[in-house]
Amino acid sequence: MKASKLSTISWLAILALGAAASAVLKLNDTNFDHTLRAEPLIMVKYYAPWCGHCNTLAPEYEDAAETLASDHILLAEINCDDHQDICAEQELPGYPIMRAYRGDISKYTVYPGDRNSEELVKFMRRLNRDTVISLATEQEFDHFKSQDDILIVAYLADDIKVSEEDDEEISGNRVIFNNLASTFGDRYSFAYVNSPEIAVAHGVTMPSIVVYTKYEGGYKASYQDNEFDYDQAADFLSVETLPLFGEVSTSTYKAFMDSGLPLAFIFYDEEEDRQMMKEFLASHVHALRGKVIFAAIDANEFASHAVVLNLNQVWPAMVIHEYDTDKKYGLSQEFPPTQESIDEFIDAYVAGTLKNSIKSEPFPESNDGPVKVLIGNNFEKLVLESDSDVLVEFYAPWCTYCKKLIPVWEQLGQLYENSTDKVIIAKIDATANDFPGEPVHSYPTIRLYPAGGKATPIDYTHVRDLENFAQFIEFSGTHQVNGLENIEVVTERVRIQNEAQAEINRIKKEKRLKARKNRKRQTSKNKSRRLKDEL
């Protein structure tokens, strides 16, 4: 891809500023739309001057712009504090955001990499060349391979055929590889090799897709099939483009997630511990390739994520997280990791004998009230193994709506306190405890686990009041208990309790007022006494 004539004005504007000026084009209300439509390829950085990450990025972005100027690739930026209308239209999730455009404002590629000039340059140069290039000689192959950390090569015979109508027809393998390049091309470099001689020299059987990396001294992996399957090949790339022992960061996390595999987090706070754990895991990263992803993560920066994974703040530490089930398998933190303890841990995980860790509050001292208190360690017993219909409130301690629901939920528990063999009202702090099933995305979330159907709980989405809750339990529960039969008794009990509490509050208030008057009286006496002493 080459710069079009339409972009000449932009380049002249930058060049006219002189060598001391910024190589980054400033966008505003006047030139934003025109520039994005005129440039065949442009990156736009959306930023705010108060954003710390934006300020850290600024010199790296400037360096990248200066480097890419020789490629006639333009980097631009827009201050979203000064141009709020433009940035609002972009629906930005935060700052800084970098997007690459190709002459169409409505279509863009989000920059997914690390915020440094080297990675920015590689990303834009990948977008600026043909999606897939052809490598005809060993020299071209070596040169292209040296340009990037990851190179994906399809070794294909000369598979452009001529039909009876003299039309060119591209084989299915080439079409699939082109589609893979369209999907992954913003992250990796793609190339064809049609030469059987080069394939033989590299020990490759045609047709194949080979991933070449600079990881671990030149790790490579092959996908070989006479007829490529897009899904299989895409899964292959999602896994084999990852390092054997990677590093989790804000820019790499998505790639690890996209693999769909369990992720083994190795938390460290010193580089010495990182290297030690890497050595302990050396044999396992190879043996479990394609089954588990291993990656180090800096505990100094991501300690909060260790808490989510049920780890104590003791380093180094290791946990395997299965995202599809949300199960976490942690290496014991009772003693420091050793080669032996890690080998036993990995072997038990592979054998399926390892028990997953559960985040749980301590057991309540008493759980005899009308509302049962659930924690991670009793959820299965009290909810899933119960023969009752169980209505559970998933709450967060800081949630205002949850706090408003407390008296209603207590009354609801009282409606069924004499029929807990059929209906149980319960609550769980979803921020402090793990629980099986679908995760909770808002608070409060209320779910009914009907007897005989615990695997398919029913979410409650109606008005949060006593009568509607009771009707929901009756009509959605297995036992169809009519809790409203007890509503008059419970309402009267609540009335009496409220009156009693009001009287207690009145007495306390009177005592506070009396104590305040006494303090004022005593203060006045003390002042009078001091005045007399002074006179």
C-alpha cells in the first residue's frame, strides 16, 4: 500500500513545520473527517491531557511517528478534552485509545499491542503491506522472518488453477489462509511459500501452515492437512503464536484469553523468582503445549488479580484458572514452591485429582435465622443438594439497592421460616465468595433454585417487594408453597418490632439530648469557675 495523492496535503503540512516540530498530526473539528477519509492508512490516538497513561505514551508515539514518516504512514492525535463532540461519537471506552483507519471513518482496527514505539511501528507496517506476501527465495524468506517476532507461513504448491473457461480459480487452502490473514493480520505477518525446494530445506511437508517465532530461541509449530479447516487452523494460531512461557500484561491478556485454554498464572515480585519458576516449569510448558498456557504475572502490578484467583499475598505463587468453568486450582502456599511440589501439582491437575480452590468467608457462628447465610464452602450443600426451593440474593456490601432490600428480605425469610423443608430464603456476598453456575454481573441478583432443577436456576426480574417475591416462589418453585398465607402474621410481627425499635430509638435520643444538656451545663460551670479564679 502506498500513500495516495489525497494525503499529500497532510504530509506537506507536517514537513512545512520543520525538523523541530512534532511528526504527529494534530486533529481538530476542521480536519478530522477529511484527514481520515483522505489517508489510505492512518493511526489516531484519542487522549486526554490529564491521563497519566496518555502522558507516558506521548514520547513513544512521537518516536513511532518519526520512524513511520519514511514509510509515508501518518500518525495523528486528538485531544478529547478540547474536542468532546468528536470523541463522544467514537464511543471510546477510555484513554488512550489508538485506532487505525483506511479511508473509512466507520471502520477501524484497534491497536492491541504494548504502548511503545517499536510495537507501534511493527503494527502499522503490517497494515501497510499486502495482507499476505509471496516469498520466492531463501533470501526473501530470511529477510522477512527477521522483520517480526512472529511469522506465519503457508507452504502451498502452485495452487492457482485454470478452469475450462480460462478463469483463474484459487484453491480452498489458499482461500482459508487468506481468511486467516484477514483475521490475524493486524497482529502477525503472513506469507506464502510455493517452492518445494524451500519446503524441503525447512523440513516441511506441503500443504502446511508453520508458525515461526523468536520465543525460546526460535520456537516453531506446524499445522499440516491436505485440506485446511478454518476453525482448526484458527485455534492452532491462537495457541501456537503464544510464547511457551509468556508474560501477562494489559496488552497481552486478551491473546491469552482468546486461546480458550486454561491459563497458569505464575505470580512473582522479583525477577529472581520469575526465573526460578520458569526453570521449575520448563518440562511442563512443552508437555502441556496446547492444553495449558503458562504465563508470568508481576505481583507488584497485579496483586489484586491474585485475590480474585484465591491466592494469599505470598510470592512466588501459582494458580491454574479454567475460564469456561471459572474453577481455580492453586499451588499450596503453605511452603515455598519447589521442583517437587510443582511436579506433583501439575501431575495431579493433569490426572484430574486436584481439588479446585474456593474463595469463601468463614462459616457463620449461627445460621438459624429466617434468612440463611451462604458462603463459598456451604453453597453446594445448602442450595444445590437441598430438596427445597431456594431463593438466593447475590449482593455486594457497598450496593445501595442491596441495603434497601435488607428489611424486605428479612420479612420474606419469616414468611417461610416454618416451612424450610420446602422453601429456603438465603443470601450470599458475591464479592467475597465463589459459587457455581453463571457469574453475577449486577447487584442484587436474585435466583430461584427449584427442587429437582438446581442446574437451571431462574432469575427474578420483577418488582422487589414481599408479595411479588412470594408469588414468584409459588409459581416458579417446585413445591408451589403459598407464602402469602403467613403475610398477616409476619406484617403484624414486623409492625410490633418496628414500634419497639422506634421506642428504643426514642429513649436513646432522649438520653443523648440529656447528656448533651449536661455537658453544656458542666461546660458553663467550668467557665464560671475559671472567671472567678481569674478575678
